[in-house]
Amino acid sequence: MIVEDEALIAMDLEMTLEDLGAEVVCKASSASEAVRLARQHQPDCVTMDINIHGDRDGVSAAIELYQLLGIRSIFVSAYGNPETRERAASANPVDWISKPFSEFELKKALDDFSSSL
């Protein structure tokens, strides 16, 4: 699952993830949409932007997804300061990737996620 409110970035993420062999089951652009779609599609993992549309951010969504559904996130964001990372710790993130992301970074994060299963 991809949570990203910038359409071009979401499309780039989707193509890159699919090139790496991942199946993208859905995309969301807000925290509430992410939680709703995650309940419906039950993704194994989420790529999560932090600064997204709506009244909640990606950290809030990632924490809710992990606490309610056990779904972990790979944060893909320009916002990775120590305070944000500390706040997100309870989401048990797989990894943090800075934008602009690279295919290599996504592959490493997916490999790390797969090895933790």
C-alpha cells in the first residue's frame, strides 16, 4: 500500500515497487483513507509519507495501522528529523527513506521487511 498525496510521487513509487516485484494493492492520500483502505485490503506493508492531506499526518496513520492491524510502514518522506522519528517509534517502522528516494533504498527496505517476517 502506498500513502502519498502527490500523484506523481505515488505513481513513481508504484512503478518502482512493482519493478522490485511488490504488488501494490491500493493507494491513499490521507490518514483516514489509509486506515480505511488498509482495513479493506490488508496490505503486508505500507510506504508512508509524513506530510499528507487531511487533519492527521502519516506518523499518526502509521501508528494506527500498526496498533490496530499490525501493519508496519516504510516512511518515504522529506521529514525525518529526530523528533518525528521518535514520535513514530511506536509504529515500529521498517525503515526511513528520504525523498527523493532511490530504487536501491526501496529494495533494501523491502528486503529488511521480508527478512523480519
